[in-house]
Amino acid sequence: MAYANKTAPSRAPFFIDTHCHLDAAEFNADRDAEYARAVAAGVAIQIVPAVSRDSFATVAAACERYPGCLPAWGLHPMLLDVHRPEHLVNLRAQIDAQRPVAIGEIGLDLFVSNLDYATQEFFYVEQLKLAQEYDLPVLLHCRRANDEILKHLRKIKVRGGIAHAFNGSPQQAGEFIKLGFKLGFGGAFTWPRANKLRRLAADLPLDAIVLETDSPDIPPIWIGRGRNAPGELPLIAQTLAQLRGMNVTDIRDATTHNALEILGPIAG
């Protein structure tokens, strides 16, 4: 069964951007053009995660408009001033109305000091339970919270997922992999000073890696402080290929295979 009533393009091979906020306001002026640029560059599938109840509508609109966009539904851990417990009821209704490729973006954030941990944990755990109930993978926000994220994944078994913007240790990477997760790499590792990330990107098993942009955030080095976009994914793949001493087409094929392995039969 194809998720969200979509089918992947018949032409192959292609890239998958496993984390792209194409619905964000930063794209309001040129969303059509950026989507077209991504498709022309070979980014045939873009996973668009929701971040709040109110973003369900914008994500749904983007996925309705653009054939290559597929939704994930979730409540982001950094938006605690927006979330209410009853929004979990709305999340369940949204899943029932339009089955997503994943539950996300969910997780924990220990980088921002003023986010109440207990509230983050409540929403994270409840959304893991939903993912378990619906047998869906999860897209994890795990900034400086890998051990805490993993603790709950060991208690609440879900059908794998993606540790978005992974920036943990090799040992933590190994624990995610044991639990059936892939690790998301994007623009951050393209910066030469990102030594730790670059070592991870070069050394981790290739079958554990998926590509993402997190557009409009986490721009690669060639954009600098500018707005990121899904059309940058092939150049991110090229950087990964250079780090690993590989051909970019092999990186494309491997990371697309990895994403499909986690996200399921999005090709129909």
C-alpha cells in the first residue's frame, strides 16, 4: 500500500530527502520553484514532518500539491509553548485521516536550556506509544539527548526510524542501529570544522546512513548562513561520497535503499 495515496516516480534511481520542512514560511515566496529545482536535481521524494497541531494543515497542503512530498505527523519537542495534551488527540485523528510515512518530528532537546524536560518527555513518550500502536517508524529530534532518547526506545519498542541530524558518539550510533534506526546526515557535516561529524559520516556503516536537508535549516557550507533547500541534497551526497572515497551514484543508491528500508513501501 502506498502511503498518503502517493507513488514514487517510476524513473529510478533517485534521492530521498528524509527530513525537509518544505511547508515552512521561509518557502512561501518560491515554494513551487524550490520543489521543481529539487525534482530536477533528482530529489524525487521529500519527507515533510509536522512540528505542531497547527502545522498539520500546512504539511497536508504541501503533500497534496507536490507529488514527491510525503507527510510525517508529530509534535516537536521545542514547541512546548504551543503544545497541549489534547493535541495528542488531534495527532491520532490526523494519523487516522491520512496515514503518514512516520511519526515525527518528535523527541527531546537538551540544548535549549529553558525547555521543561518533564513536558518534553511526556509528549515524546506518548508519541512513541502512538508509533507503536500504528506500527510506524519515528523521526527523532535528539539534540544533545541521545541517551535519554535511547532509554525510552528500549522501553517502548517501535518499528525503527531515523535519528535526525545525528551528532552523537560512535557508541550511541551503534545503539540506534541495534534498535533498527538509520542516522540522518545533512548540511552540518559539509563544514570542514565539523570534525566529529565528518568522522562519523566517513566511518559509520553505509547501510546505517540516510540523507536529509532539514530545509530551511542546517545549511551546507556553500550556502553559508542562507536558507537551505531540498535541491541541495545531491551536493550533500557528493560531500559524503568524497569523505568515503566513493562514487556519488553509489551513495545515492545506498542512502535511497536505506530510507526505503525504514520508511516502508512508499513506492506503492
